[in-house]
Amino acid sequence: MIGDEMAKRFYERADVVRTLVVALLAGQHSLVLGPPGTAKSEMARELTGRIEGAAYWEILLSKFTAPTRMFGPIDVAALARGEYRQVYDGRATTAHVAFIDEIFKCSTAALNETLGYLNERIYHPENGGEPIRCPLIGAITASNELPSEDDAAAIYDRLLVRIEVGYLENPSNFAALVRSAVRQPAAPARTTVELAALQQAVREAVPAVDVPDAIVDAVCTLRAALRRRELVASDRRWRQAVRLLQASAYLDGRPAVDETDLSMLTHVLWDSPADRPTVEREVLHLVNPDAKEALDLADAIDELEAQLDAMAGQSREALSDWVIKKAHNKLATAGKRLEKLREEAVSAGRSTAAIDRVTGRQRAVRARVLTEALGMDASMVQAQL
């Protein structure tokens, strides 16, 4: 329910929202990577704000952020009495869920404590006392860019789930976004979950989900396929990913992991965004033949969009001629095939997530063709899709 409600509010973000929910259920940290203005912070706040009773902490890091600002400032009143204490309330040290923006700008001074916080959920006080156990379930982090320094790369390695986001692609969704700035929307439904229920799921229910031998064999096959392409993930990352698969099955109400859950690995097994399409193809080739064909269609759709971009500035007549001779038929054929693939996937009980994602691309490119090449009003495009 939470995922469905948020997907209605955040256009073209259904898969992102579900992945963030799964990461929290798995007790893992996630990274949302994308340019400014793509609702990264807003999505994180909306999701974490739906956990009733949870202590929430948020920070925007910079190269000058001191560890005490993150984990607890010095108690000045106590210091005046000759006592050295830190105030932990409202800081990372007491948070159940956290949002850390610009995570890779973590200062050198705070690096070790941040790694300990993410890895072991502990904080070492400034006065050298006993380590403090932090109740953190999971952190959602965000960045506009990948780390460029070795220190930040250590944090990057600790973020199991990595999700790329971009600006809205579909002109109809963009038009709806613009309208939302001038029209007060009706208050949306807002499902929440109790902190105790989330903690019980993370500690007991999710780990209890069965992982059949067939899934273990599929993971081993995938690892070998990626290694042949020189894409190597650490043993730790593979092991942690199993809990992610269990969380995906739990979210769907299933007692055991099945092949559809393996699609979560497309958010785990890449380091560079340039490698993500390769990882996605290997995963889907293994678990979902429908999705593999959908990705092939996505390549053709991307090629059409590149052609549209290359024709910028040409006359309306030239654009119309291109639409009639090439774009229209190819997009229509791709749309019909995607519909068929989805029907076959549903009938076979397979995941439609990848097919739906490519369908979204097909509709976005078709909407661009209608608005940019044929001059159709964006507000009318939705009825044509």
C-alpha cells in the first residue's frame, strides 16, 4: 500500500519506491543517485515519515561536517561543571531511520565514525567511553554524483542498494507536475506502519523467508556470468543481497524467494552506472525471458529517441516525414509487443517490473514524438497513449 500510494505521488518512481521499501525491510542501506531536483530527498522523507514511532534523523553533509554534529554535540552546561558529555537525542546515535544527503561529502574527520555507524550500528563517543549501540534499521542516502576520492569510495561500498534516478521522461507526467504547482491536490491516502511491526519484520519475518536451492543455483550462475564480463562483486555484497531477496518475497506476501525476486540484484551488483545495463541484462536473461526481449525493444526505442534529438531544429515537415516513415510504426509495434509480453508474463506468474519500465520508456518517447515532432499539446497526449 505504501509503495502504491507513493508511486501515485512521485511520477515514474514506482520501482524506486519499491526498492527503497525492500531495502528497509532487509535492514540495509540504499543510495539514490541522480541530478538535483529529482525528488530524492522528498521521496526519502515521505517514506521514512510513514514509520509511526520511529526516531528520524536527517543531515546534509559537507567536507566540514564535524562528527559531533552528526552523533551528538558537547553538553556545554555539563562542561561548565567539569563534566564531558555529549547530547545524543535527535542525532544519528538515537535514530531508527536516517536520511543522509550528499553522503560522499562526508568529512575526513567523520569518515571512520560514519563507516562504523553504517557497518556495525555503533558510535564511539568523543571521550573514549564504551561504544554506543545505535538502533538504526536502515539509512537512505543520496548524492548527485559518484565518489571521486578513496575515502568516500569506502562509504560507497557499504551502500548495498544503488538506484539511479533522472528527470521525468514522459511529457504528460511533466505536464501533471507543472499543474501540481498551481493546483492544490486533494489530500492523498497515507498508509503508515508501526515501528514495532517494522522491527519485527526486519529481525524475524524477513529472515524466516525460505531461500530454495534453485535460487542459490541461480545466484551462482549469475555470479559466473558477471565474472565472465569482468563484473566482480565482493562476497560480502552477495551475502547481504540474499536478505534483500527475502525482503522482496516478504513484501509480496510469499513464504519463499522465487525467480522474480532476483530482479532486485540489478540494484546491487554494479559499481559504475555504465555497468548497470549489463548487470540488468544478465539478471533478466537468467530469470525472465520476457524481460530480456523487453530490453531489446528498449534499445530500439532509445535509438528512435536519439534520432529525434539529432533532428532538433529541423522543419516540421521533415519531422512529420520522419514520424510517418519510421517512428510511428516502430513505436506502435514495440507497444503492441510489450503488451503481449506482459500478458505472457502475468499468465506465467513472472514479474512484469522490467516490462513495465520499458513500456514507460515507450510511452515517454511516443509522447515526445507527438509533442516535439507533431506539435501536439502535452495536455492532450495522455489520451493518445
